[in-house]
Amino acid sequence: MYNMDQYDGENDYMQQEDDWDRDLLLDPAWEKQQRKTFTAWCNSHLRKAGTQIENIEEDFRDGLKLMLLLEVISGERLAKPERGKMRVHKISNVNKALDFIASKGVKLVSIGAEEIVDGNAKMTLGMIWTIILRFAIQDISVEETSAKEGLLLWCQRKTAPYKNVNIQNFHISWKDGLGFCALIHRHRPELIDYGKLRKDDPMTNLNTAFDVAEKYLDIPKMLDAEDIVGTARPDEKAIMTYVSSFYHAFSGAQKAETAANRICKVLAVNQENEQLMEDYEKLASDLLEWIRRTIPWLENRLPENTMQAMQQKLEDFRDYRRLHKPPKVQEKCQLEINFNTLQTKLRLSNRPAFMPSEGKMVSDINNAWGSLEGAEKGYEEWLLNEIRRLERLDHLAEKFRQKAAIHEAWTEGKEEMLQKRDYETASLSDIKALLKKHEAFESDLAAHQDRVEQIAAIAQELNELDYYDSPSVNARCQRICDQWDALGALTQKRSEALQRTEKLLETIDQLYLEFAKRAAPFNNWMEGAMEDLQDTFIVHTIEEIQVRQLVPQRDQALIEEHARQQNNERLRRQFANQANVIGPWIQNKMEEIGRISIEMHGTLEDQLTHLRQYEKSIVNYKPKIDQLEGDHQLIQEALIFDNKHTNYTMEHIRVGWEQLLTTIARTINEIENQILTRDAKGISQEQLNEFRASFNHFDRKRTGIMDAEDFKTCLISVGYNLGENEFSRIMSIVDPNRMGIVTFQAFIDFMSRETADTDTADQVMASFKVLAGDKNYILADELRRELPPDQADYCIARMAPYCGPDAVPGALDYMSFSTALYGESDL
């Protein structure tokens, strides 16, 4: 317990007056100390009115400065003073002052106007002490104590950390000067090196405290160190008066500190929100720029000439889907989370909703993303179609080369053979043999007509499919066709020549017929021998050998193709087995997350814990997705374009996986924002459950969101009388991004919007007014003195110049700045 004199309300001033008489008898030094202290105290206030006193009992005799002192310390106007010099005028003025003191609930005992006018030192000092008690000490309140007890408790609280200071009263506890130094050091540690002070050097301690207080705290020197050190028991009233000046100096600083703390808190919220806005704008800009750059690449349909080049494009696309796009999916999800969190924080801090720059709304991002995925889908389809086309082209080109090569091998030497004039020296039998051989050739030529037509048809198809080497194919095809026409013409020409020669030789044969008849045996033998020797019709033996060689080659090709198809089927089943597990797993997880987010089991923290466990299990599933991607790559490299064993494509799995990651992150963010709202507005779990039940009831599609019509029906059901304008206003609050939907977070924020205890523009304005010393403007130096450097610079950079009639150079308008912080004006 602290040892202090009793000091109760109604008897305060009477008790002090009794103490006054005892002090007069006990310690004759009282007058010197009180005169010095009270004079300094009065002057600390009178200087605000541009005057001061020299002699306390003389300068208050006419009552004029006494009335002025009361006006300064009370902030009120007294009755108009008498300006006459007569005693009656002076008594009238002093009485007006004493009446004013009495009107403040002070019981004046034994103090009359005549004693003051007559210059009675004791009465004058007693009156000033009464004024000090009423206006400097009575209103001091610390915890549940006030006035003298309150001031003493304040001193004890502030000096408690200093082990060599023990404040128990307002006299001897202050003799060593450490109490004064501790008060200064506690509030302004930079002004005193407390560690160097010694308890056995009171003169140095007191002089240090009084000098520092006068120089830096605007507290006039009310006592000399000698007055305290040289007195066994310093005057209590003088010490109380001096200490009360410290209290008011530091309580003013405390008020400024409180105001500065409020401003710092508000500015910190604004700075954090502005940083979130800048982060959103940058992330949105970067994401839109990436989409802008990526879409042309996906829309580029310039085909490659070779299967290898197209497969490289497919590999690049796989890298895009597996390496480049997933981080952007996360960025898009984070962008939406940041936007929702920002809007929640803005609503909770009584700020207007954030409106991103034109073209950077969440809906704009979603539209751009939709365009990206549209281009992406078209690009993959085009890639696969191009690979099919090139596969077909490669097959056709190879077929063309094979048929052309076979045909060219068959035609080799045929023109030279047809151009021979061997029939000119041939006999009739030779001619007939040549005719038979030529007829066989014509039959063979006719048979090759179909091959030539096939070659031409393949060349035509290669042209229609935009084969890159069509010019060389066309040239070769043209050479084959030209040669074919030439062979046809030469064949016709040789046939005619052989027929003419045959007729000529038959005539000659008639002439030699008789000779021939006579020499028939010989001629027959000769002709037989010549036929045996000159027979050139059996020319198929080599081809038959070649056919026999092709048969095993074809068998080997069929075996290899069968093995390839078996491997393809294995790859199909391998992919399908995994896809048929992963696809339903993703769907089930999506449904489970939806149930957790809308059901009312446990607290929000329980739901958050549950969702984070789900998130962990989902992330741990990623290797299975990667494995499926690897199987899909094998399928594409094998040029497999269909899979009857599953309805899931890799694109289905990718999109589902991305949606799952986005959904779990977005749902966790929604719960975190609900916790922010609940804590900021003091919403109970029961109220949250009621909000959730109402929301679920009108969320007819069970999607976790309400459309505008459902929300309107919900509002009407709870008693809102909605016209179109009012509903539009409410929608602008709950759906600032104009998506046409209402989330549960926006719903609970709107339904509980009246309960939040948030700072207002008026409160911030009042805090700035404190820092400005009640001025209508504030100066940069004042901001830098009271606020941290970064927040002072923040204000200075954004405050408009003050243009009021009382403006001074460099004046800043804190009022418009305060309203701008809350969106009530432009910042």
C-alpha cells in the first residue's frame, strides 16, 4: 500500500486550507518556495496571452491578470473586467475571479477579495494554490484514483522500473532529484543519460532535471535545486505544482501518442491495402502480358514439313502444359485469393471496395484465360491433326517412291529396246518371234497402266494434303507420265514397223516357197534351232526370284507391325488403368471440398484444419499425375490417337487437377476471410451457423454461391424492402467485381456489416488535430516529429496543400486526406 494523505472530494480545498495554516507554523521556508513555484506556474499560462507577473501578491491586486489567468487555464470567457484604478474596481475584478473559481465547485475558505487587493501574500498564495488544485491537479485520473492520489500513483507507476527511486509523497521522496530525472527519462530517454546519475549528488540531479525540463519540455523552472536540498522537508504544494507540470507535459504527449498510434494504425491498414492493390495490379499485368504473348504462339498454325519438326512442336506444347502453364494457374488462383482477401480487409476497415484498373478486373482475367484455353485446345487439336496428316503424307510419299522406283526400274531400257531396228535384218520367223515378243510387251505395258495411274493418284493426294516436297513429286510423276506416253508412242511405232516387215518377208517367202518345200527338212531344223537360240520371251525368271525374296520381307514387316500394335495396346491399357482411377479421385475430392465448405460441422478453425489436411493429401497425389503424363507422352510418341479403354483424356485430367488445386486454395482462403470477418465483427459461432443455414437454403444449385436473383429472394425473406436502385446498391457492395454472384464471405460480411468497430474518417481527423495542436492544418515537421518516418513521408506525399484563411507556408490539409483514406474523397 502506498502511504499518502487522504484527499476527498468536497473537503479538498478546506483540508488544503487547514494544511496551509499548519505549513505556515511548521516551516517558515514555505513562502519562498511557494512564491517561486506559483509565480513560475502562473507565468507558464499567462505567456500564452502575451504577459507575465513579477511579484505574485502585487501583480494580481487589480484582478486583471487574475481574470486573464483564469480565462487562459479554463478556456472560458469571464465577465467583462472593470478598467478603473479605484479600489472598488479592483475588488470587483477580484470578486469576479473568485466567483468564477467558486462556480467550478471550489469552496473558498478565508479568502476574500479585499485581502488580495491589499496584497496579502498568504491569501494570494492560498488562492493560487486553490486554482492550481482545481485546474492542474483535480482532473488528474489514474486507474480509480484522482487529484493528489492520482498524481502520486502516476508518479509511482512511471518511476517503478527505476530501482533507486521510491516515490511515496510530494516532499522528501523528491529531494535527491532522481524522481524528476526518472520521469523525464521514462518519457524522453534521449534527453537524460540516466545511468550516469548518482543518488548522492542531488544538486546535479535536480539541476539536470530542471534545465532539461525548461529547455526541451517547455516546463519553466519553478524551484532552485538549493531550495529543495537545503530544506529538511520541501514544501509539498510547491513539489505537487512542479510535478503536475510534468504530468500535463507528458499527458499531452500521451494524448499525442494515442492520436499518433491511431493514425499509424489507420495508415498501416491503408499502406497494407495499397500494397495489396499494387501487388494485384502487377500480378494481373504480368499474367495478362503472359497470356497476350502466349495466345499468338498457340494460334500459330504454320505447319512443319516433317514429322520430326511437328513432334518437336508437340514436345514444346507438352513442356508448356507441364512446366510453363501450371505456375500461371497458381498465379491466377493467387490473384483471385488476393483480390478476395483485399476486398474483405477493405470492408472490415470501413474502406471502399477496390476497383482494379480498366481491363484488369477478375472477370477480365477470366475472359483472357478463357481465350488462352480456347487457343490451347485448338492448338492441341491442330497439332494432332497435323501429325496425322504428316503420318499419312510420309506413308503416301514412301508409297509414291516405292511405286515410282519399281516403275522406273521396269521402264529402264525399254525405250532403247523399242527404238531398235533389229527387224530390218530379221527373217520372217525372226519377225514373227519379234511380233510375239512385242505383243507380250504390249500386254505388259497395258498391265503397267494401272501402276502409272496409281502413281499419278498418289501424287495428286500428296498435292491435296500440302506435302512440302510436292514439286519434286510432281516433277517425278510428270517424268513418269511423259515417259509412259513416249513408251506408248514407241510401242505403236514398233508394232507398225514389225507388221510392215512381216508382210514384206511373207511376200519374199512366197517366192522362196517352192525352194522351201524342197528344202523343208533343212529349213525346219534351221528355224527350230534359230528359235531355240534366239528365243527372248522367257524374261520373268528374275522377277519371280525377286517376288520370292519380297514374301519373307513382307512377313517380317507384318510381324513388326503386329508387335507395334501389341505395344500400342499395352500403352493404351496402361494409360487407361491409371486415368480411370485418377479421374474419379479428382471428382470425389472436388465434391468433398464442396461439402466441407458448406456444411456446419465444428468451428471455422475445424473446417480450416480439415481443408489443409485435404490440401496436403492432394499435393501428395501429384506424383501420380506426373506418372500419367509420362504414359501420355509415350502414347503420343507412338502416334496413338484413340483409346477405347477410357473416356478420360490427358487434357481432362490436367484441367481437373488444375481446378482441384484452385478450388482447395480458394476454399481455404474463403474460410480464412470468414475468420477475419468473424474476429473483426465479433460474430459468434451460432450466428455464423445461422448465416450458413440461410445461405445454403437459397443456394439452390448447391454451388457455394448465390446468383443475384437468389440473393434478392434471400434479402426479401429476412425483411429487406428492395427497390431496383436499392438492390443495385447492395449488389455493388457484395459483388464489387460485377460477376453477378454472391459468395458466402460477401454474404456474411453484408449481413453483419453494422456490428464492426472500425475507425472512421472523423476519428482520424480528430487525431490529426491533436498532432496539429488544434490547428486546421498540419506541418511536415509536425508529422515527422509524431509519426514514424515512412508513415510521415506517406502523409506528406499525399496531403494536399491547406488553403484556408489561416494557412501558413507549407500547411497541409489533413481533413481531406482523412476523408480520402475512407474513400469519401480522392487521395
